[in-house]
Amino acid sequence: MALPRGAGSRMDRMPRYVRSAFVSVALVAATTPGLAHEAAGVAGGLSSGFTHPLFGPDHLVAMVAVGLWGAFLGAPAIYLLPVVFPMVMAAGGVSGIVGVELPYVEAGIAASGIVLGLFVALAVRPPLAVAAVVVGVFAIFHGHAHGTELPEAADPVSYGVGFVVGTGVLHLAGIALGSLVRWPWGRTLVRAAGGAIAATGLWFLAT
Amino acid sequence: MRREGLGLGIVLAAGFGAPALAHDAVPGVTGHASLLLHPVFVFEEMLVFVAAGLMFAGQGRAGWREAIAALTVGMLAGAAVFAAEVTPFFAWAAPYVAGTVAGLAVLLDRPLPAPVRALGFAVLGLGAGVVAAQEGGDWRALAEVVATTAITGGAIVLAIGLAARGIVRLTGRIPLRIAGSWLAAVSLMVSALVLKFAF
């Protein structure tokens, strides 16, 4: 079957990372969900871990913001920030597991939404190292919150796998949305999304 | 390219196939089939074999024979120490510590020196052997569970390795490095958890 004129070439013009993001999100969306017992065993742990960042709006907005900002900044931030976040989040998770006290965890999580959202909304473009440090600092708060919950999970290993993959999926969603900056209307949309994330973070901080 | 396509196909077929079932909830599956499915349903083993598959994809073909040998020897050693009831506490943490190192190696995308690579695969195998041996009883049952774990584990390593190489050819090395960061993140946290409980 013949493709419409230009259909293939439009896809070809897309950067590889944009195609990767779309393919990854499509694959995750297309796979069959775990249907085993609720919150029990491997499937329960995996399911609770995966859905924790998805259904926890404070985590959700921050993690989408990481992908969004990465896409906004372009390569190499587009893949560096989503790599820095889970690694530093894991270090924060270890601190939570071993019982290190970290003050203002919830405030830090809310602040992550505000700051990252504002950076996107205001089109802030710091040097790559500064962006990585900003994302890393906030990842510690998210990781610590997860780490304190991990020992109580039904299956800690699968819970850990679930929430790291859930976090990654949110980053990919942010990257996919952020990739719209290539068009003028998309740039406006992405900055508006950043503003909405900042407002959501502010609401979390206030409540 | 055909082999990478095969690996990608296997992983996709697994994703589109049956839903995830709990470890003890595979209706009607017993005996050899149950043992063969063990690495698929036991997360600790799956983590080890996924890590090994990503390592194969990231490190290229150099030294793959030594890597397979190290993985196998590690598995046998893990099963042996468990059977001898001398399992040191670090054996329980071994798959996660090795998973962290493997994830970082994939993330950094640098070829490891051959001895380090072999040691990494051996420690991954050690972890898989210790976990698998828990299903064994006498020496015969132990041999059976180790053999079936090796067969299924080998298939997982091959499928993940070929799928990852296929994705690298299609999209570049970035998705592989991101997968490495996820693997390292999960393994690091679970290492901390295991070591916390051990002490």
C-alpha cells in the first residue's frame, strides 16, 4: 500500500530520541498489565511500585517536568537528566532504607514541581551541570520518600523495579510532550505545561 | 539484523502475551515446566539475567565465551554454597550488587577490562545460583533446578541481549544507557535493603 506523499519523510526527519520516546511510550501502553492478586507477591509489589509515581500527583508532576525540561534543553540534557534522576533517586532511596533522617521531604517534593515547572515556563537554560545538580537535589527527596516505604512493601524488589520503571515512563511522557518545542505552537504549549506544573507544586506546598 | 529482530520479537511477544502471574499462581504447571519457568517468575533471578543480557548488549561480542563460562561457574558456585549451608550473607546481596555494577557499566557505556567483566558475570551467576538452589532438595533435585535455571536464564540473556542490540541499531545507544541507569537504580536500592536485613 502506498504511503501518502511525505508521510515517511516526516517520520525520517524526527530526531532519533523523539522516535525512541514515542516507541517506548507506545510499547509500555500496548503491553498487557499485571493482573495477579492485589498488593500481594511479585505482581502486587510491581503493580504498587509502578502505580505509586503515576497515581501520586506530587511525584507525577515533578517527574514529567524532568522529561519536559530535558526535552526543552535538548541534547544531551534530554537523556542526561532522566538518567541522573533515577540514579540520585536510588541514592536518596538508600538513605531512606537505612533510616537517615531527611528534613522537609514533602516540601522538597512539592518544591521540585514548582522549580522545575517554573524553569520550563520561563524557558530557563542553565549550563548542563547546573541542570543536573538541580534535578539531582530534588531526586534525593523523591528517593528518600520511596526508600522509607520500600521495606514495608509486599515485595520490595518488585516494588523497586515498578517505581523506577514508572518514574522512567513519566520521564518519557515528559520528553514526548517536550518534543513539541520544535514548533512555535508546541513551544507555547510546553511552557504552559510548565506553568501548570509549577502551580500544581505550589498547591501541594500550600495544602 | 535477523537475530536482533528475533530477540526483539521474543521480548515483544512476551509483553503482548499472558499477564504477569504471581510466583505460586501458575495453574497446572508442575515438574520440569515449573522449574523452567522459575527464572521468569522469581524477580531476583530475572534481574540477574536481564542484567547479564544488557551487559552482553553493552559490552559487544568481545569475550562472550569467557562471560558465559563465568556466569555458569558463578551459578554452580552459588548453588554449591547454598547446598553446603555455608551461604555467607553477601551471597544474598550478590545479585543486586552485581546488578548495580552491571547497570553502571551499561550506563557509562565503556568496555570493561576482561577480568572485571568476567568477575561481574560470575557474581551475577552466584546470585542466580543461590536463589535457584532454594528450590532444590537432595543433590539430584539441586542439579535439576540449576540446569533448568541455566536453560531459561540463557534464553532470557539471549533474548534481552539481542533485543537490546536491535534497539541500539534502530535508535542508538541512549535507550540502552537509560535501561542501565534503571537497572543500577533498582539494584542499588535492593542491595541496601538486603544488607540492612542481613545486619
